[in-house]
Amino acid sequence: MGEALPRIAVIGGGIAGLTAAAQLGGATGRPPRARVTLFEAGPQFGGKLRSGEVGGVQVDLGAESVLARRPEAVELAREVGLADQLEPPTTAKAAVWTRGALRPLPGGQLMGVPGDLAALAAADLLTPEGLARAHAERPASVDPDTADVAIGAYVAERLGQEVVDRLVEPLLGGVYAGRAEEISLRAAVPQLLAAARRGGSLVEGVHELLDRPQAGGPVFQGLRGGIGTLPRAVAAACERHGVQLCPNTAVAELRRTPDGWLVDGRGFDAVLLAVPAPQAARLLAADAPQAAAELAAVEYAGMALVTMAFHRTELPAPPPGSGFLVPPVDGRSIKAATFSSQKWGWLAAAAPDAFVLRTSLGRFREEAALELDDAELVARSLADLGEAVGLRARPYATAVTRWRAGLPQYPVGHQDRVARIRAAVARAGRLAVAGAAYDGVGIPACVAGARRAVDDLLTPLPSAADAKGQ
């Protein structure tokens, strides 16, 4: 007889928890490594990857694409049978709504940090004074080799505040819903830190980074039917391979035992926690208090997504491009708009008579928008869209999705905090953590973090049969 597989509880059914359950349970084409029970507090799996119907059109209500230059998320999609559904966005271009006009998002930049000042000038994003300041690059007074720094402060010192306000801030906001003056350079853009350590011109350093040969294929990928199809496919694969899925099951108590862990009184050999930091802090307070204290200090940003469907016959012409970013310095209500029917070919083909777009409102420490009612969020979005692109039509269907405490913030020192959390978790034994709070908020980072957590958990973990024989 073969050795009995260890019993492992995965707590949290977002993409990190689903990935971990799939890896452990053999749902990704490899032999099973554990008997897995996956607990999810809500009625559906997927976390921020959620889809729904708006005006008869299936759309994403959360994340809508994955960074394909990192392979993990695309690999996961292929492993669960979605290879034929992968589709990159169209070639429609994005813009920035600033200084009273839509201006092209310049090429040759890395998370808003320019590597091509000619492209920056051609986009006309900055005032003449701001562009002159960017050309007059100054040495940084902070040594990034010995200390983490905020990306906003570092870039402002090198290239001027206007580069931060009108380019870095809106791009970072699209990823973290955060504030450039607080986000860690080391955590958010490590490639840039490496360039900064070498000294010399920051602009030239970014240019060299972007000039390196890249792997072929698109930068981003979506899925026909929306990214929300990914967690459903992973969950289905898990179920086919014997993973016990427990939706609508919020875990109230986690306690260490001599042989493993009790999850609400049920015994397991090990636990993988893939829930947001506040929930992890609560569950670990008794048996890993140092990890709990660090997790409780992780802050989150909230945001609202407003999805609207229009009849194409009521639009004189579709808005231009794939959408636009909005720098907070311009004082608008919305922080971004995505013209989904132009960004995604599959959506235009699935609903040719509809035009779907969405806006986002709110960011870190500016979450008042989440308290407005749906009608007000729609009205504010339409007002800004009318001014930005001349949209005057009224949507025939709308949906508002509020992501309260949706995105963890990565302030200066974040990676040191994560290292302390992992060290404290390791001391607790037979325990691992994964999710957006640790190594990146993007889908590929969450998938990679889950894989790492599985390896961390299983490396020292004997099978149940081995444990009995000791």
C-alpha cells in the first residue's frame, strides 16, 4: 500500500487559494500531493476575479487581464483547459486625461518612469516647465542600495513632481489604488531599483531595461468570456480531482495541535492561509502572535467599479482607444475608464449591438466614493466621461461593484514586513501563507506565491504514514 497523503486545509478561495488547492490536489497535471479541503467564506470562488451579467452581456467585474510576460497565470489557464480561450487585448491605445484633454499614454516608460523623453514630449502630458525639469535630471540624495524608498519621492527628486503626478501616479494607481508618495520602490518596481543602484541617469537606466530582448507574445492576456472564467475552471478542476470545496464556510478558529492544526475543530496535518491580511491576523492571533501583529499592520485600499452598457445605435461614434487613466492631481471623480468593447475583441463579437465600458473610483485614503449610492457613482462617471470624450448617451444597464479593502498597500519596508511574517509563520510549523498581501497584487504574482507556499509547506512535512512510524 502507498503512503497516505497528508491532509491539508486551504483557507481562502481567491486565485491564490485555488492555485494552492489545485497544486496540492493534482488538478494541474501533476500527481496529488495531499488530500485537500478548500474553505471559502463567500458563495463563490475567485476573490477579485469575478464576472457577471450587465445588460445581457457577460463581463468582468474585477480583474480583466493578466500580465503575460510573467508566465504563471497563463500556465495555470492552460493547465485547467483554457488554452484555447486565451486572447490578448486589441491594439487600441490607452490615453491619459490630464490638463483638460486626452493625451496618448507615452511609450518607452516603466510604470510611468520615462525612458524616452522624446516620447514623453510628443505625448504633451507635461507642462513646458515639467518637461524641462524632467530633462534636467538630478542625482538622488537617497541611496537605494541601503534603504527602501518611496517611488514617488525618488522619481520626483530625479525628474520632478510633474512626472510623478501625471504619469507615475495614475499608472501605479491602476495597479495598487495607492499613492506614489508611499509605495515602495523595492516592492513595486524592483527592476527600477536595480537600475537606480547602478547610478547614472534614471532615464537611461529605464531605456536600457526596456531595450532588453523580451520573450515573444503579447504583454497582456485575457480570456474569452472574461478573466472571471479562470477561477471557475480551476475550481472545477479541483473538484474533478477530489479536492473538497466548501463555499459559504467562513473559518472562525485556527488552533495548533501537537500533530497539526484544528480548523473549526477539524483536524489537518497542515494549513495554507490564503486570505487577506486582516483575516489571517485574526486566525493566527493565538498560535502565531508575531505574524498576526505584522499582518494586522497591512493596510488596504478600497475602490468601486462602475460597469455600463450602451446601445451602439445611440452612440454617434465609440469613444477613442481602449480607455484612459486620470491623474488624481486633476481632481476628477473617476481614476480610470476602460472601453471594454474596444479593448477586448471577444466582447465586441459576443455583444455586437452593445458598447460596454467601466470606470473606477476611489483609492487609498480616498474611499469616500464607496459610500455613495449606485446612482451617484453612475452619475459622476457619466459626467466625467461626457467631459473627457463627449459621451452623452445614457446606459441601458449598469452595475456597481465595491471592492472594500480590495488591494493591499506596499509601503516602504513592505518586503521586510513580509520576511518577518514568513519567519514567524515558519516557526509555527506546518503553516504557510499566500495571496496579494505578500509578493505582488497581480494574478501571476498570486499564482507564483501560492506555488511557493505549497513548496514551503510540503518540504518539511512528512506523510501521515511517516509521522505514525516515527
